[in-house]
Amino acid sequence: SRLPASRKEALHSGTALCQELLQPQGIAFLAGVLPTLVTGRASDLCVVVAPFPTPPAFRNRQLRWIPVAAIRDSISRACIALAVGRTRTFLPAPARQRISIALDGQGKRAVVRLPPPPKPIIPLSLDASARIRRITAAEAWLRNALETTPDLPGDDGYLQSWLQRLGITAAEPLPLHVVGDPTADTTTCRDELLNLPYTPRTKPVATAVPSRPRWVLAATRPRSIFDIVLPDALSSIERWLRLCSADLRRMQHGQRRAFTESLAIGQEDVHEPYRGHVWDLRESSRLPDGTYPNLRPSDCSLRSHLDLNFIDRAMRHHPDRLLHDALINGADLQADVGLFAVFMPHLTSLASLPHAVDRVDKEIRRLLALEWYQHREPGDPADPSSPSQLVTALPFFPIWLYPNGAVKRKLEPLRPRRTSDGGAPRKPLFTRAGDQVISVNAACDIRGPAPFSSPSPPALAWERSLAGQKWPAEVKPRVADTMRDGAILRAAASLLDTHVYTFTDDIKDFFCQIRQRPAEYFKSCILWLPIVDGASLSVITELVLCFGRSPNSNLAQRFADLIGDLVCDRFDAEEAVEFSAALSQGSASALRSWLRVRNAVSAASQRNEARLYSLFIYTDDLLALSVGARRTARLLRCWRSVTRDLRLIMAIRDKADIGASAPWLGFAHHVCEGILVPAPHKIFIAIDVLRRLLHQPLRPDAAVRADEYQSLLGLLEHLAVLAQHRRSAMHGLWRPLRSLGPSDRIPPSAVRHIQPKLATWLELLQ
């Protein structure tokens, strides 16, 4: 069947069919435009949900109804099944069992239909109609505010560019039993809510920059890698590079991974004059005498697209000095991995997922174009007569070549996302002298010198006892926090006779916008396909925070908290002027009453509670709540002023939303109505993985990979609001991931201990 050629055509087709299905007694709405899998290319399939009490008279005579079972062998079955499940979420319980699919003769439309029940579906009550009119009016006020609020100087058109995202989430359906329920209104307890404090903002931690040894240029320096490494070790490295690059090319053509060997080279395989250093073999580092220096741990000329002068001024008195040092001088992972050269093969997901190698290659080339990555090929450009062995591609020695892989995207499985395994090696790996190699992630979490001379792997209990001491606790906002603040803001909006609005935004490549210290470069390299035509391979150096490293989320969240504090400080000053101007007019009795109550709350909490907004940033995802259309436009402008001053690179506008509701962390936050709706497709994904885990002993073919399980746990952390955020709901669930790589299968023995907990989650989500 031919699908719509574009998203615009799909929306037009679905809207037309909605109008055709619309009956006086019922409702019809557009469920969404969902991606489908057609010959490896993403297309759009429009799905319309139409619950109605009586069969409509279709003008389109080509439309035919088919049962759900008929789509079992359809290429679009995944998308249609997702739409059916999503529809069931928003239907009353008695109507959920009677659903069928309609496709027209050309296959351009798909409709989820509910056959006529014996009694009419929940009618649109007066209360529901009033809610719909209220949301429509609220977004009309916000549209006017975005059109008339002046932009920042030199930023013309920014606020107007958000109009295209206005009302996107509000157009999605609310559950019918909630929309028609007049008791689903929190404004009845307004006085109690007005006296509640907001969720406390995360306080910046006090950290200190660790002392680092002063860099001294080595007296004896090599002219090439052949001066550094003994011949036998060079032969081993040459063989590994040849076999691993050949295996990568096979995986690019859809073949299974065949090379699984890891290699570790210790200082015993280094010529004695060159031991004890990391050598920088990049051409840009070559000295005038033709030798290569030992790697500088820091670089005063570190280039960054961020405005480092602005950051330095903003953090002059900030207690988190380690974050300041990371942003100004580059991030230090504090991972003492020893002077080993470690070579690890790529993950099996590059072979198991379609087009994974090509997708990862495209991503690497994009980051190379941004100068966030560097590449080096075999051969010495300065000496064409030098040997052209593959080892000449290594930009450092010692060096870590760590595994890359790919994971499925939730709704686009044919467009996998790149990932890296910072926890490799997953199995014990020793040098020729018997020294054990520990992963970068393990070294990040261990305080003090690592046991490099241990003849056997360190005990897991010992590792756990030392874990988490280097890094401050990572505090992220929770969905329950947004619910609390949203309820308080709705109470204020009710008193002030206005509405609560929200907007979301996304910082693009957030990890990559933070540079690494040069001392980390040799731990952040990848063996990859040739970037330059005619080369046999390339070695990529990541100059920015890498994927798969455990401290990166910690650093990024602390940076996000800093961004949020800058926005709040700037907007609080702006709000103080606005409050003074409003109170001076003498007619703001409601505002004066609200300020009197909130100032008393501020005196008790010792925080600023007299504000009509809240801000949450989960790593790189922003959610802002605000009372009043004008205030929302000004808060959006303030957010823009801070991100522009920092020179942050933001994601495309299609990843942002604004209006009476917006999606964030897998939930649709209908803040204007005080309703939170979990994303149905995320619920379905979680249910699928939970069922496979519980049925794994009976169906070995349905085994769950470690990266799938980790994604499930991340989703359950967000859905913990459904379990009243009881930490016991997640107790023990992370244990099966210990000592497993992303491509490893979760063993049934690991599931056995947590089976009751998984069954509880499955029952809750179902």
C-alpha cells in the first residue's frame, strides 16, 4: 500500500477523515502521525481515532473495515498496533475490547474504529465542553503574547518561531473519563495549595579542584611509535588493528561480528627511556626538532564554542569549583587507568541492528565537521618514506580504543542511536606482566590508586565499597516535583483569574558541548572506518565528553542546574520590577493578596516562594511552568537570553513545545488542567520488556539484552510516580546489570531474584 508521501499529506488526510467521521453525538480526533518501516525508509502513517455511538455514513465508498487480526502480516503492523493500544488508553473500560481497523482502497489512511456499543460512549458533558473552551481561550492569549512581546535585541523572530509549536500536545486527547469528570479539579483546595512551598531547587555542591602535577617536557622524546614500543608488541597491535578493521567492514555489510579479542599492552612492552609517559603522536603536536612531546595534561588555548568569559564571570563566587574547572579548562574524569594500551572490539549491536555501522559513521563525521572529534590515518605525512603500518594511525601511546555500538530508537528501530561502552573490558584482561586492566568507568568511581598489579580481578564487594566517593550526589528533578509545583501554580492562576502554561526545550549534543581536558584524550579513542579516501582505517579522538562514561551525566546535570539558576536569578529580578509596577497601580488586589500569603511561606522556608513560575532541567531537557501568557513569553525570552549568552547550541524547534500542555520525561503535562498522562508507547514498551523477562525461562528466544533492560529501568524511574515514588519499587532491579556489557543477555538466574518486583510493575502498568 502506498503511504502518504509527507507528514503534511498525512495530517491533511487524517484531518479530512476526522471531519468525515464527526457525528453530532460523538467525537473524533487525530491520534497522531506515526513512523512506519517500509524498505528501511521511514514514512508516515496517519492514524485517526473515532469513537461514535452510531455508524457514520461514509462518502468515501473505497473505505473498507478489516479485523485487527488481518494486520498481523502487514508491514505497518507495529504502527497500527501502537495506535490501537494508544486508543485503548483513552477509551472507557467497557469499550476497550471492541476495536477494528479501517484501510481505504489505496492504503493512504488507517482508522481505529469502535463499533457501536449498546449504550452511547461518555458524552461530552458541560464541564468537558467548558474545559475545551478554556484551553482554546488560554492558548489564544498565549499566541497573542508571543506575537506582541518584543524580542531581545538582535534576536528578531525568536518568540514568533515558537508559534508553530503552540498547542501541539494540547491537541492530543485527554482520557475521556477524566475530561468528563467534574471532580478532576484541584482548584477546590486552593487555600491549602497557596500555603505550600515549591519543590526546593538543587543547591550547588561545594567542590575543590584536585591538585595536579606540573607538566614538564620529557628530555628523551620519540620520533615515531616505533621508538616507543617493542617489536613483538608492535606486531600484536598491527595484527589486532588489521583484524578488527576487517571485522568492522564485515559488520557494515550485514555480517555477524567474528572478532572478539581484546589486547592489553603494559609498560613492560615499552622501551625503557619512554616509560612513564603518555606520548602525543598527533601531527599538530610535533615539535620543531621532529620529535613528539609527552601529552600535556591541560591546554591554556582550549577552544570551545561556549562563552568561557561569561561562564567565568557567572561562576566567580560559585561553590562548585570542579564544575568551573571542567567548563573553563576541560572536564577531568578522575580515572586513573594506568599507563596501559587497551584495544577492545566493537559491540555486536553494530552487526545485529540494520544500518548501524552507517548510522554511527554518519554521526562520527558530523562531529568531526564540528571539530569536536579528530581523526588520524596510517602513514606519516611528514615523512612519506616512513613505514605505513597500521600502528602509525595511533594518535597517542598508550591509548584506549574502546567499543562502540548502537541501540534501537523507541519509535524508529531502523535508525539506531550510537552508544559506547565505558564499562569495558567486561571480562578480566591482563597485560603480559599480569597487571589487570580496569575499565574507565570503574576507575572513575574508585578513590585512590587502582590495584594495577593485582594478579586476579578485584572483589566486587571491594569495588562497591569504594564506589561513589569521587563525585557529588547527582540530583535530578522528578515528575512528582512538576506535579507539586504545577498544582501550586494552578491555585495561584485561579486566584489571579488566568492560566498556567508550559514550554519545553532541548539542548543539542549536551555532553559534546563540554570539552575534555587533554589528559583524557588518550582514553577516548575509537578505531573506525577510513575518513579519508584511500586509507585503510582511521582512529578517532574525542575532544569532548564521550558517550558511555559514568561521570558525564553528573557533570552535565550540575551544568544544567547552573543554567537553571542563571535563568531564575535573571527572571526573579525582572519579576520584582513587574510586581512593583503592578502594585503601584492600586488595582492589583488579587496579586497583593497572593504576595502576602507567599511572602509568609518564603519567611518559613527561607527561599523565594513569591514567584509565579517553576523551572526544571533534566540533563538537557527543560520544562518550564508559568502563570499568565505575558509572563510565559517573558520567561521564554529570559531562557533565550541565558542560552544565547552561554552560546549553547539548541535542538531544532520540532523538539520543543509550548502551550497549555507539553511532553516531558515520557508524560504529557496538561498543566492548564492539572492532568498528567504517561506516553502510551512508553507504557507498551515497558510492558513488552517486562513480559519477556518474566517469560524468559519458557521462551529463550525472547531474551532481553542489557541495554534494553537498562532503558527499561530508566523508564521505570520516571514512572515511579505511579508507585508514589517508593524507592522500594526499584530495590534490587539494577543488580542484574553488574558485570554485563550492553550486548549481553540478562541471564534467567538474575531475573529469578527480582521476579516478584517485575510482576508488581507489570500489574501496575497494565
